[in-house]
Amino acid sequence: MNPHTLNEIISRWRGGQSMRSIARALGISRGKVTRAIAGHDSLRAGQTATERDGDQEAGQDVPPSSLSQPRRTRKTLLDPFEETISHLFERYPNITVQRLLEELRGRGYEGGYTMLRLRVKELRGSPRKQLVQRFETAPGVQAQMDWATYTIDFTVEGRRRVNLFSYVLGYSRRQHLRFTDSQDFTTLIREHVRAFEHLGGAAAECLYDNMKTVVDRWEDGQPIYNTRFLAFATHYGFRPRACRPARPQTKGKVERPFYYVEKNLLNGRTFRSLEHLNEVTVTWLSSTADARKIRETGKTPLEAHAEEQPHLLPLPAQAYDTARVLYRVVDVEGFISYERNQYSVPWRLVGQMLPVRLTEQELIAYDRRLGEIARHELFAAGVKGQQRIQPQHRPSSSRREELEELKTRFAELGEVASQFLEGLLQTQTYGKHQARKVLAHLSLYHQADVLAAMERAVRYRAFTCAALERILAVAAKPKSTPQSLAGCYEAPLLDDDPVEPRPTSDYQSLLFPENADGQDEDPEENKHPEDRHFSSASDDEGNLPESS
């Protein structure tokens, strides 16, 4: 027994505390308390070590430092499983008694939990944990959400890091768990939607730590929330609530289940892949986590959730769109890239920057007028360097049809582009391939710069893509990202004849209502100086000159 524990026992004993109470407070047996006190009294009475050894042979209490751990001499139901227990402890050092009991039951163990617990206690001691008082909430009032990160050795996918999303209802303790590849914003809201659907609604408020996808920053002691996440929360009607930094106790109901997941779900199990892990998690939630009795409520999460579900916020008729939208340039071969994989689109769109929508399973590409042009199943996470090709997206097998498509694209750019294409096809062996590379430059440079480079190339009869690239490198400046996105759409679908600006004289009645009739005073004298200036520069009809 260490000196600190011995001092605590003697101090409490001298203060009048009973041995039972001391043992309960310090988490040790009453026998240890009795031996510690007896040994202390013997030392104070001047008894020597030899005399204490004699007392031990006579069966009297002695200090704990002279005692060894009791030997197990009686046969028990655990004896046939000693090798199994040793193997599990060697492979999973932190395995819990409950998880060990489940494994032994499957191997024919018929003994009880207490016998196994005592055996585990002999093999390793359990550390004391500081108690934290929980704050209970009414049904449907509060939920808590958090992430945890684990590194798992999958038998098929190998060693990799995964993230665990956890959403727990405060009253019933029923939760939604799912392992993901990342913790980005799209994954965050997607798992929220899954949690709401799994639990049949959302709590009125949800506690979060200071993750950037929820909280941008703190100012003057107040959290500034991510506006995109606020839009999502507003759609479902709940209120996010950020916890103070460095206070995990605030979210104890979601922090504690992570320990339960580590010691029961992940402990003593092997998984083939992330998909297999999530399949096991779904089964574990329904058969184990939702079926265990919660000490604070005296009910299982499933039983308490039946009471809480009517108090949750109802789900909207339309779920929040969790798809991610980004832009991709069509390369020379007619592909767009995502996560180092390629997906085909109609090859005639080479060089265009297209909006792409990403769901959890699909990639959907749109043209400049937001019409759907391609839909592909996404490759699994970790797959790289692959292609998904739809035959209708590839160039026609007819050379004539492919040539007509190229001529149409270059004709849309103007006469000089058609001349450049004609010279390219006449002088180059792989003219059509080079023509597609030329179109790809429209996503990198302004169209006016590309046309100017074509005009210069035509003038000097430099009909090659390399010559065009050299001219652009010297005489043009590449587009910035905002400029590229701004050019992603064609001209707005508005009327051809926009409304002309009104003359300033039409607004005089608003500035000087008392002279609205225009009969008492000269309107020119009551005009604002700037109005008079523009009026003097206008023609008789009040329109600005063309130079303005």
C-alpha cells in the first residue's frame, strides 16, 4: 500500500470515520483498511517486525506491506478459460469485464459476472475517476454532438484513420453513431440529417464545441456561428449552442459514450473495412447500446426515447440538400477530375468550366445553363487514378461528325478562329487533337486574348497549338479564379432592349415637392448643383451624351 493511501486511512480513522466508510470512499476492501490500521497501531506500540511476523502466523492483522496477494487454490468455472483470457488481455489490454464476459459466453462460460470481475481485478487494478454531476434536461430540450478520431487496422483496407460522428439526445440518451472519412462541413450536415431521421426529429437545441464548421470565432465572450451552419439549423428549427472552450464536462453526455464505444464496440472486434464497421455499428446500436439500462434514468435509451420522441421538433417535408457544389474544367480528352479520378462529359465541352454537384454516391455535371449533362457513380474513398466513361460522351467514331463538331465550336468564336482551325487541320497530322487543346485554353485565358493570339498565329501562319501557347504566355494574362467562375455562364436570359436610364429632371418632384407644379419658380434655380451640372451637359431630351 502506498504511503499516500495509508496516510489517508489513518487520518480518516483518527477522525472517527468507520472502516466501512473509509473503504467505500477510497475504493478499497475493508480487509485492507483493517490491516492498515492494525499495522499502524502495532508500529505505534513499538512492536518489531519479528513480532509482527509472529502475529501473522497466529492469524492476527498485520500491516499490508507484509502481505502478499491471496492465492487462488479452489477450482472455479473460469479455469478452463484462463488461456483465452490471457490471449484476449494480450491482444486487447483495455478490454472491459462486460466485453470479456460476452466473448467467454460465446465460448461456453457458464459462470457469473462477479467471478470474472474479481479475476480481472487480480490481473489489473481499475483507476478511480473523478465524479461529475450531470445536468438533466426535459424531453426534447437538448442534444449534444461531437466528433472522435480513431486509427483502426482494417483487415482489407489496412490501417487508416476514421472519424466518429455522435449525436445524443439529452433526456433519453439514445444516440446516432456513424464512422466517416472526414469532418468537413458537408459530412457534418449530412450526418445531422441521418441522426434526425434515425431519431424521428431534432432537439430544440444542440451543444457543440468550437469546431470551425459550427463556430467561426468568439468575440466579447460570445460565439460567432458559421453562417452556413446557421442556415442548416434554421431549416430544421433547432438552436446551436457553443460550449466554453476547454470544458468537456459541458458535453458529458456525448463525451462519455465515446468511452463506451471504445470499450465495447471497438474493443475485441476486427473489421474488414469502413463500410463493414458502419454495418456492425448499426447492429450494435440496436442490440446493445439502445438495450442497456441507464443508471440515471432507470430505463433503456429505447424506452426513454419513446417518451421523448413526441417532444422532438418534427422533420421538414423537404430534407436539407447536403450535396457539395464545385467547378471543374473539362480537359482535352473530355473528362473532369475529382479526387484524382476522371469522369466523362460530352467531349464538345472541352475547355469549359462546369458546375458539378456531389452527393454521397454520385457526381452530377451541368452545362452553363444548369442542364444536367452527365451523372456518374462516385468511386469509393481511397480509389485513385480510375475513369468512368459513358460511350455517348466520347467523340463520334465518324471522323466527319467529329470534324463538324470542331468546326461548329470554332465558328462560335468567330472568323479568325475558323481560319486558325482550317490551317491547323491542313498542316498538322494530329490537327483535331491540337484543336481540342486550343479550346481548353479558353478556361485559362480571356476569350479576347485567345482570339488575338489566333489572329497573330494566322498572320504568321503559325498553325500549331504550341505557337498559340507561346503567344499567350507573352501577350496575355491568365484568368483569376473569380474571373473564371464569372465566365462560367453565358449572357443572362434578359430582353434584348434594356430600359434606358431616366433623365434627372424626372426626379425633381421628389427632391422639391413644393415646386412639383413647376409654375412658381424656375426649375433650373432649384436644382441641386450636381443636377444642374448633368443637365447642362445633356441634350434637349435630357439624355447624357455618348461620351459619358
